[in-house]
Amino acid sequence: MSEPVELLICTTCKRPGMNPDAVRPGLQLHAALSQEDLPDAVTLKPVECLSNCDHGCSIVLRGGAARWTYVYGNLGEDAAGLVADGVARYAATADGLVPWRERPEHFRKNCIARIPPLEISNE
């Protein structure tokens, strides 16, 4: 069985100029992802504010003390398919390092942060 992976979706972010009363893209993306066929190891969680507010919806992929964590932005409510693809690739790794060319193109161009694992090897 794969190590557990969390897919966190910011439910408060918005695009510049967006109507403040409109349904946030992250809420829509979370709803769409809950209908996707995600790997069994993946838990989908809504979160409030990832402090990337001016850049559309943001997500986090994280899992285990030995895995890298990634923050991706500029996602819209229509990005469920590409996020599902990216999280499946991430979940299939032991360390969270999906080769750059194997990541969805949106992930290659919209990585906000890459955070080292809690357990860093001394290799």
C-alpha cells in the first residue's frame, strides 16, 4: 500500500476582479475533485487561505515525513482532471519527486513552492 498523501485545496482564494459574492474557484475545484477517481492513498481536504490569493486557486500535495511537499497555483475550477493526474503521479513516488517532464504542464509552470521533507537524507 502507498504512503498516505494529502491533497489540500484552498477554498478562499479568488482571481483579481472577481465578484466577492461569487462562489470561489477552490470550492468548485474541491467539489469537482471529490467526483474524480483519485488513488486510494489520497485524502482530499479543503483548507482556508494558502496566502496565494491573487493567483487563482492554490493546492498543496504532501505526504509523509520523507516526501517533498509542493504548492501549485493559478488553478481554475475546471482543473480537476489535471490535478487528479498530478496527484496520482505524486502518490506513485516514495519521495514526492515526480520527474519534471512527467508532471502535468500546468504543474511545471505554476509551482509556487517546493518544500523539503521533514526527514532529509545525508546523501
